[in-house]
Amino acid sequence: MVDKIKVMIVDESAVVRQFVTQALVSDPGIEVIAATSDPILALEKMRLIWPDVLIIDIETPRMDGITFLKKIMAEHPTPVVVCSSLAEQGTQATFKALAAGAVAIITKPKFGLKSFLEDASGDIVQAVLSAAKANVRTLGMTSNRPKLSADAVLSANYTPALKRTTDQVIAIGTSTGGTHALEAVLTRLPATSLGIVIVQHMPAVFTAMFAERLHTLSQIEVREAQNGDQVIPGRALIAPGGKHMMLRRNGTQYIVDVIDGPLVNRHKPSVDVLFRSVAKFAGANALGIIMTGMGDDGARGLKEMHDAGARTIAQDEASCVVFGMPKEAIKLGAVDLTLPLDQIPAAIVSHGANLTKEVQ
């Protein structure tokens, strides 16, 4: 007896999940092992049984489909068919999906979805049959490369930074669930807030749009970082997708370097790279915050900040979408304080106020 092709469907629409499942099970060689609404739920199911083929949408809650695709291809290369209304031929979404490792693209219409799914059932089955034969492990994905540390970008050797002053920097690192978490934090900060540098794991292009959205909602200035930008009170700089961002001291100012380089912890930008640079050039003049996210990127960097005299905070498990990065940082002894998300803005404001008293 030939094993069936095990397929998992990830799409927010119950209608899509139902119709695609019906189309696939009509073929005796295909088995749908799960159909779920978002990548986080899918990952939970995949820990129990891994599919031979994934069918995913690009617009999915809690983690976008491109990020999910990259994560899968980095950790466990699997044939992926993208089925999305965004994946029209020649669009950025299509290029991103193919570049990330998708083996087939099916474009859903924005209207007339049910009739399309009925008419396209044969195409969907054929896409899965073809995808199952794809050898995605030969695509040169990051799982076949060593998992690099921040050493690949910035040396860990440094002398202690300046003693504690009022010239402080807030460094924040986050991943899955971080778009919501950052909005919850930045929109509650006063215009006089300390300067902030941020790494949010996110593909290129999206970071500029994300920063622009946060800027319209916040009292502080929020923008995608450019090489040489100053870190000043009332400004938050978000690392561009596909680039590393590092802090450095330039005379009496903090500025950021935005550079290319290898993936660190399979990410670019990497939280570890940012945090190490903050430890190196700000030391005790920094507050480090690690928030919701998968994996361990940022945990070691936060420990370096902590050891350099910085104060450190982790988002608590109850308020995280994924308690991965904060959990790993806590395990390393990198965290001074664990707080729910809604208390982090007040902690940032309090840090600045207390610091002023300390150095007077």
C-alpha cells in the first residue's frame, strides 16, 4: 500500500479550508491531516505530525504567511503551496513567496471565491501532487547552513561603556506577535520618551509600512532606520527587514549602523546583533526589553546587556503570543524583571524618571 500525501491547510477562511479539503480528499492519494486558521495553531499540530505538503495563505492572523514560510524552510524544509488573493502574477507577494521557497502559487480571487474553488479543485490537487515530488532540501535554505551567532557580525570583545548617565537608550527585540506588542507599547509612550532602537523580525518592505503606521498612532516619531540615524529622545528606529541594525557611539551621540551580513540565529535583522551592540556601546546606559517571539534570538544578547550593567525586562508568558524568546532569556539569567505587556510602557517611562534622579 502506497502512503498517502499528508497535507495541512493554513487559511483564516473556514470556507477556503472546507472547499480545499473537499478537493484534496477526492484524490485517493491525498490525506488532509489538519486544516487550521493560523500558523501558530499549525505549528502546534505539526509537532505531533509533520505534513508532506503545506497549503498556506499569505494573509494569516498572528503570523503572516511569508514569515511562516521562511520559518518552515529554515527549520524543516517542506513543500509549500501558496494559495492567496495577494499572490497575483508579478506582485511583490508572489516574488517574496517564491524567494522564500514556495514551490507553487495559486491565486485566489477577491470575489467569487466559492465558484473559483469549485472550478480550481483539479488545479489544487495537481499542485499538491507536484509539490510532493519537489526536493526542497536542494534549494539552499538556511537549515543546511550553520546557525550563526552575533560573532558573525560584531565581535564580543569590548571595553566597558561610559558610566551611567541620563543619555540612555531603550533596545527592544521581538518576533511573532511583536507587531501587536510594539503597537501596545509605543502608542502609550510620551513624546519625551528616551530614544528607542527596535528589531522586529519582519520581511523587507513591510518594516517601512509598519513603522509608518506606528508613527501615525504614536506621540513619538517612529520610522524605519537608515544608516547614520541618530538615536534621540522622542524617536524610535525600527531595523529594516533584510538588514542588521547596530548601535554605536559617535562622540556624544548614539547613532545606528544599518548593514548587510549573514543571517544570525537565522534572522536578519537579528535581535542578538542589536543587543550586543547596545551592550558594547551603551552598557549601563541602556534598558533592554525582549518580547513575544519564537526561538531564542535576543536571549544571549540580552544577557550581554545585563552583564554590561543594563537593566533588562522580559514580557511575561501570559501576555505573549509565543513565550519563546523571553523564556530563553529568563533561562540564561538575563532578565531583571518580568512584566505583562500592559505594564511595559510604564516601566520605560519610570526607567527614564528614576535615572534622572540617580544621576543628579
